Amino acid sequence: MKYFLEKFSNKTPNMAEDPFTELGTSHAIKDTEYSGLIQKYHPQFINDNEGQTDLPICLIVASTKKHYLYLKQAQWYRAGDDKISPDDLWKKAVGEMPDKIKDHVLDIIKKYDIKETAHFSWLPKFIVRDWYKCDFLMKPSDTYDYQYFDTLRSHPFFKKQKTFELDLETFFSWKTFLQNITELNKVFGLDLDFGRSEQMKEVFDKGLAMDRIRQECNLTDEVFNNDSDIEFRGLNVATEAFIYAETELRNDFIQMPLTNRFFRDLAELNQFVEHYPSHYKAMNPNMPEFGGKPNPFYLKRGK
């Protein structure tokens, strides 16, 4: 976003450089190469600017389940260009896990009572998928990511500033992106040159095409919002878990299979749901609520 606003604002010199790394992040350009009109900050910004008022702030906020799926992957993979993936939880040996995710490995081992934990042992993929699925079955308001964003956006600091909340959906669709940056431009007077909209779209499309995580998240929208045939090729285990969870939430009394292999395509998934035997249907023990009421069969994880 910083690159985009600097490149297309009439208040800043044009940036001819390509900002994208091989991951699709715009980290290829150093901070010293920007004009300084737009700054990016982490939440430490609140402490650094304590006592300030009327600061122009664009606060990016997540608002849908899809966004939380994105965050679960992007915060590992894209942050710092670390390239850590949820798939590492089952592809890498237990003793070879990056430090950043070792606590998650220990959590899985404890919750699933994994016995084989030697250095060169591996967690089953279906266990990792189920671990993620249980998170996606939770009410969004009960999840860490939701509570983090809710706490951040409701912080008293932002009420004293000129704060514009930019929905994370902005980065998943060109149409939404254009609508929201148009409003952002009006609020902060950035003087964006919309006469270059074709060039704007080229930059947006290139970034999206290089970001497999956003593409997979958009695919989950297609799975549950249209009837077209969709192939599930090479999906991240977290994306598979999201599809599992949404399928269970949308189909009473069905639980998804615990197998390493995932469904081949949407047609095979729909066939599973359609022909799920009635004599196996039961209240899902992984759902805290059922029909808006507490589920008496709910099994708290780790209990």
C-alpha cells in the first residue's frame, strides 16, 4: 500500500522501480528510497506517539473469516519474508522446525497426545489439518486474531486521531481496492492520479498474481459461493482446514475425514456431503455451540 500511494500520488516523485520480491511482498524497495509522505508502522506507533492528536492514520482491519485465514498464513510466510508455512508443521521433522513455530508444534503434540516426538519424526498431515480446523470452528469473536484487531481498533488513541479504517478485503479484489483507495484519497488529500488507473490495476494484479496466499483465500469464497467445478491443487494445509471447518459449519451432523489426502475437487467434496451416511450423523463435538445454544457434547481442546 505504501508503494502504491507513493507511486501514484502527484505529491511524490514517480517510482519506476518494481517493489515486488519473489513472494509478492513489496519489500524490494528500501525505506530510504521513499519520499517520506507515507509511513508504515506496527502497533508500537501508539506508544511512540503518546499524547499526539489529529494524526492522519490508515488502520487496516480484518472483517471476515477469509481474512483470518489469510493472517494465519501471511503472518508466518510474508512477515520479514520468512517463508514459514503452515505446511512446515507436517513437512518438516519435529526437531527441524523454525523457532517461530516451535510452540505450535508443542501445542499439537500435547493436544493430540503424540507419542513419537524424536528429532527426526513427523506430525501427520491430517492431525495438523484438524488442529487448524478446530480454530476455524470457533466463533470469530473467540479467536486470538479477532480479539487482537478488536482491541487495536478500539484503543482510545485512535479516537483522538484522524483515523481511516481500511478493510483488509481491499487487497483481495481490484474493484474493492479501487473503491477504498478512492475514499482514502478523499479523506487524506493524497492527490492520487486516477488518470493512471490502468497502470494502477497492473500493479495490483501483479501483486495478487504473485501472492498464492491471497489467491487461495479467494478460492475459498468461490468454493462456498458458486457451483462451478474447482480443483484443489496443492492447497496449503490451513486452507484445507478452513474448507473443512466451513463445510462442517454449513452441514449439520457432518464431520470431515481424518486422512492425509484432501479432496480432489469441489465435486468430490460435494459428493461426500451428499452421501454422508445418516447413521454416522451426530452433533459435532468440536463446535462450542449448536443452533445458537451451547453444545453439550463439546470437547474442549486439550481436555
